[in-house]
Amino acid sequence: MRVERGITVGHLLAEPRLKPILRLVAGQEGRGRPVDHPRVQKPGLALAGHTHGVVPTRVQILGETELTYLEGLSAEEQRQRAGVLFGLGLSLVVVTRGVDPPAALMQAARETSTPLAIAEPRSSRAIQSIHRVLDGILAPSETRHGVLMDVHGVGTLLLGPSGIGKSECALFLVERGHRFVADDQVILSLLPSEQILGRSPTLLRNHLEVRGIGIINVRDLFGANAVRSEKTLQLVIEICPWSDDEPFDRLGLDEATLDIFGVPIPMLRIPVRPGRNMAVILEVAARNHILKAAGHHGAQKFISTLMGDMEDPVGGPADE
């Protein structure tokens, strides 16, 4: 299921990664305005009267260059230029380097109810921080039914029919020191780096459903190190009911993938049956994925060695 992404100024300012560095100083009435573009804009030309190309729903950044230009104008010119800029219906204007905005900007923000904030870092660092947050929020996203774990540093998505034991596998892995990300609903987002980022819906964060016990809070039970808020997806494992008639891969030569937003993610199908220690099997799958990524493919090496032995058996060719 695709998730429609969007954010308001109020939600953006409340983001944990931005809250410590962004402070709203005017235009509080505009906190409901939308931000729908993952990249900020520097409207220096707009202060000079050229407003073509300004996208109101992008975060507007005013750094040292823009403020120096504005402060070099007369008080009347400052009011006029600020009025033109803020009259465009901007969603959010951010002044960087922790400096107090000029009076003309404060006045224009109040008159137009445009949110005006101060960022403590300089422009480059403020822009990087805002981009990181917007990349995650505004990226193309979808929700999948499954469980997301960090196993040996490998973001592992567990898929399978309801009741197959995905949540129980997650609990076993947490007990063995691995980290829990999401249960039941996993939000997958495509980042600009062509990576897939997985996370839990806010309401379900840190919670895991275990049949017979109910909903548990993994963070409260196992500590802060047992959970993480998000993880890049690197491996998909589909847990399947055991069937003697099902042709499950026994050599490890199949290189199946699952396509998510056009990105192929390595995928395994692992059958479950009573007596199988799924936690250990999933750990081995993650370790084997790490080895493959490093160029060490155990199954291919075994087959190559086997074929070499068949072509050149020990003891040389038999006498005729």
C-alpha cells in the first residue's frame, strides 16, 4: 500500500532532529502551511526583486549573504523587499547562524502570518540537517505487512502470512542481542541515494505483538539498545510453511530479489517447521549476506571446487 507523504511547518519544526536547532520567532499562525519539496531554496534574487522561480512550499533559507545584502538597503527598501518576498505565501523562512532577523523580516512575517525561524548552525549545516529530515519524510513510501530487524547490522525484512511466526522470530532475535525496528506495519521509503529506508508508524514504534501475551514494549522490556527508529533495508526473508513438495533452494545458488521502488533487494525463502531454531537460521542468513557483499560466496566456491574435482579427479585419469 502506497503512503501519501506530506508535512506541515509545525510537524517539521517538531521533528526531533530539527527541534534543537530551529526556533520559531514569528508567524506562528502559519504553522499549518505545507512543505512538499525535499530541497530548500535560497531566495536571494527575490530580495532583489526577481521572484520568478520561488516555490512557496519549499523551505526558504536566508544566510549571511542574503542578510548582508538586505542590511545594506535603507529601512524603507528593506520593508519593501521583505514585503514582496513574504507576500509570495511562503511556507517557512529560516534565518541561519543564530542571528536575530532584521526588523523588516519580523514585520513582514507578522503581517503575512508567515512562519519565520532561526537556525543556530550556519547555512550549510542547517541545509544539510533540513535535507536529511525532508528526504525521509517526503520520499516515495509504501507500507508492507512484516517485521523489520537489524541483524548483525543487516536491515532484514521478515515477510510471510499472518500467524507464521514473524513476531516470535523478532522476539528471539532481540533476546540474542539484535535490534528491533518495526512490527506488523513497516513503512518503506526510497531515499535519493537509491536506498530503501524502513521504519515503524509513530503509533506502533517499539511495540511488538506476541500471540498469547499481547502487545509488548520492546524498549521498556529490553532497554534502549534493543530498538532503533529506522534502518536501511538490505535483505528480505520470506518465512514460508514447510512443504515437502515445495522446491526450496538447497544449494544457495539462486539470487532472487524483491523489487521495491525499482531497487532490487536480495531475497530468501526459508521454510519454518517445529524444532527449527529460526533465530539462529536468520542470524546465519544475515552473516552469509555480509560475506556475499564482501565477495565471498560460499555456495559458488563449493560448486567451483566440485566441478574442478570432477574435471581433474585425485589420482589422475583411470588407466584404460
